[in-house]
Amino acid sequence: MTPLPANPFPAPASTDDGAQAAAPGGRKRPRPGERRIQILQTLASMLEQPDADRITTAALAARLEVSEAALYRHFASKAQMFEGLIEFIESSLFTLFNQITQGSGDGRDHARRIVLVLLQFAERNPGMTRVMVGDALILEHERLSARMVQLFDRVESQLKQCLREAGDAAGSTTATVDAQVRASALTALVLGRLQRFARSGFKRSPTEHAEATLALMTS
């Protein structure tokens, strides 16, 4: 199985050979880029609370023990903060998908592994799951929800390509149609599993019986 990233938002390499400058009160001032990562990490952590209400910049600033003005030095708006999370989701998932499709196995095996990796990613990142299913984006800028729709369109397209290749290799005369139907069903499975995970307060695992389910759907 392709491994998932172990450390969301890894800290950027510093070009500063010296110690961090001390901020007033004796606290160390974050290196360039580090505060931006801290903001995204904290936002993702707050989204992991099953009963979390809509997160405000005031609540986020309070959790970080900074002013709201300090947040806006790194992000022009809260929408940009969510875009940072979405960029992490996109980059992580499609990097893994590329590793899968370039590795061993046939198209059906690749499709199964893509779905499993996506479900595992959600399980390891509950806060990201709320972004992926749109729960965290309610009342936020509509372009954020549209971007998540596009992400799952790309997932479906990736699955369709894998399954079409498998059908072609097997000599199927209906490879394209079959791949389209199966890819649509697998994408619906993923969305359903993620929604159930988020709306159960992260109690119902998205990977529950996943391998057996995928074996039935791709056989």
C-alpha cells in the first residue's frame, strides 16, 4: 500500500542560520513562513472537533494567542486560509495517486488503491474531511465549495482512466462505458463514506470493510 504523508504541513526549511529572534515577553518569533503553517495547522485542528461551530477568525486568533490583525498579515481573508487547506489536500492526494498509477498492478488494482488511499487520508485527517465534504465551507465563499467539487471530478476522471485501461487490456468492447459507470459508483462510495465519517462525529470509520466492498465493486 502506498504510504500516506505522516506530517501534514511540514515546516519549511529555514535559510536563517541564527537563532529565532525573541518576541516581546520572551517568546520566540516564528521564522518566515512558519506562522502561516501554524495558522493552517490550528485551523485543521479546530475543524477536528465534531461539534465545532463555524470557525471565526477571532476564535482562531485566540487559539493561536495572536491578534486577528496578525492573521491577516499572512492571509488576506479566511477564504485564503481554507484555500491553503484545500491545496494541501489536492497536493497530498494527487501525489499519492501518481505514485499508485506509476507502480505495479493493473488498472483495477490502481483504482482500488486510489479509493483506499483517499479513505485513509480522510481517516487520518478528520478536519480535512469536513472540508472535503463541504461541511466546513458552509457560509464561506462559494468558490471553495466549487473547488472541492472539481477535486472529486478529478478523482472520478482518474478512476475512469484506470478502469478503462483495465478494460482495454482485457479486450472489452465496452471498456469506456463500463469504466464511466464504475468510476461514478466508486466516487459516490467515497463521498458517502466521508459524509458518514464527518456526520457521525468521526466515529464511523471511512475504511470500514473498505477492501471487501471494493473487491465487490471492481470484480
